[in-house]
Amino acid sequence: MNRIKDKIDEARKYLNELSEIIPSDFEQYKSEFKTKAACERYFEKIIGSVVDLAFLVIKEHKLKIPEEDKQAFDILNGADIIPNELKERLKDAKGMRNIIAHEYGEIDNKMVFESLKEQLIPDIEEFIGQIKKFLRK
């Protein structure tokens, strides 16, 4: 249980640090390459923490072990820990993280910025909230 709490704290720390550096508009984001690179790195770290958190919950509660990272969200959804819509958004974020991390083709900077600005933080906060709610049961 302490490892789960530590992983939640880690994800929140990364979210807070990201929120302090993310530019307010896309023009600033795309023109400041150091800031853009730092935001992309935080995206990777946040999603990595969330996947680790999902695996810790799965292991501790003896759920089916996923064969690949994205399946962890399906398993949590199947166990009624996270809702379907959140599962899909997290799988999309994991896919975007892979594109950023492995540089598969051209990165759509506008899409990454909008995801960082509008979706990532509330989705991860919702995920953490759902995990905490489940653990209180």
C-alpha cells in the first residue's frame, strides 16, 4: 500500500512541476524548444508513473496481469476501478507518450500541447481519485 501512495505522490509531483512550466499559449510552446522538450519529458514521466500505479494496484489486488501496458487500463476498467471514458483517454495518452518517447514519425506539436494543457492534468487527477476511492473500499 505504501508503494501505491508513493507512486501517487510521484505522479502528483510531476503534474505540479508540469503545471509550473507549461506555456499559456501554443505559439510560446512551439517557439521555446527547451520548454517544449521539458513538457514532453514530463508527459513521459507522468504517464510512466500512472502505468506503474496501475500495475501496483493490479498486483496488490491480484487482478489479471496485463501482457502490455495499455491493457492495465482495460483491467482496471473491467474491475470497476476506473470508468470506460477515462480508460480510453488514458490509453490514448499512453499511445501519445510512446510517440513522443520513441519519436515515431512527426510529432504533432499542436496535439501534444492541447493534450498537455487541457486533458492530461484533469485525466490524471481523475485517475488518482478513482484509485484512492477504490482503495478506501
